[in-house]
Amino acid sequence: MYLRLGEVLHVGSLDPASRTARASLEGPCLSVSVDPEDWGHIARVSGPTWTLVRPGALWLDACGLGDAEKARIRDWAKTAGLAEETTAWRAWQYDDEADDWRYMTLPTREAAEAECQDMDPDGVPSDNGELVEPVAALRLTQAAMARLERWHDPLDGEAGALILYAMEVLEPDHPDLVGIWWNEIHDPLSLSCPRGGVLPARLDEFDIRDEYGNLPPFRREEDPQP
């Protein structure tokens, strides 16, 4: 459920004043990786590369969770009023460049059908053999979306609930827990790369320097270092 990783990297500005409202897969967490060049390309970010060091750092292994852990997080989110079960609609599209099927998850059948108009359904891997199919989904509530700040989609409820669970349940009981790690396949051409998110309350525990040894804007040389 956890992994150790003492050094990670962040691409882009660390000036709080430059933060935008652009959606983020890590929500309120700071996006980090161990492959800054590939991750910068995938996330379409540029700027200085910052090295973050925190000996003994513990990360929640998002891709290594079992069914029992996932169910526990879903139940917690629903009980806390942060998520609810719903039916969403999956729209399948064939990606000629990747030579494979891809899908989008949308809130209504009408929205899903609009995404795959004029698409040939031959070979679609859906359960019902159609380009549009209903799927069970966990939808985040407005309260959850507010806590996640820049979260991209309320229908991506399981990933959002995981971040909130790490922040509100696990973090207080695990002093070395600094973030969440998605150990995804390293395949930049398919926009996939291992990545992490540093929990906001843990950022001050890292020693942070850019490639020239400079400190980030929110930290001064005279500040005590972690």
C-alpha cells in the first residue's frame, strides 16, 4: 500500500502567485515525477526543474491498492458526504494514431452519443457491443470538488476520493506520509508516466532546489531547512 521514495522532481514555477486555475490530475497536491522531461511533455508544462528531497518519504501507492482498500475509500467518501454512486456513460472512439480504442466517461447518454457520432462500432470493446454504454461511477459532491480545488472531473470520483482520504485520514496517523504515487506505465507516446502528488501540508518537509541550487520563492536562505 506504500512505497519509499526520497527524491522527486517538479517541472514549472513554484511561485504561489503564478498558480493558475488550470485543472490538475493531482488536485491540491504538487505534481512531481522521476522523469521530468517526459512528465513535462505529457502535462504540457515548462519552466525550471526542482528537486525535492525528503529522506524516508512514504507515498501511498495508488496503483497498488487492493479491492478491499478501494472499497474502504469509497465507503468513507460516501459516508463523509464527498461522493455518491451514479450511472455515467462511456463513449468509445477509435484512435487511429494509437491503433486502439479509447473512451470518455460523461454524465449523460446524450453527451456520450455526441462524442462518437459517425464512428463505426465494428470491434468496439464495450460490454454491450455499442459505442455508448452505461457504467457505474463514483461522482464527487460539490464539497469534495471544493476541497480538491482544481480537480478536473467530478466523475473521476475514485481518484479524487483517494487524495482526500490520504489528506484527511492517513496523513494524521502517518508522519512519514508525504504524498500519493501513481506508478503508471512509462509510455510517453501514450501520455503515460509514473507521477506523484505531494500533500500540501507536507511540502515544507522537503529540501527544494532548482538546477542551479536556488530555493523556491516561498522559502528564504535564512529559513530553517528540513
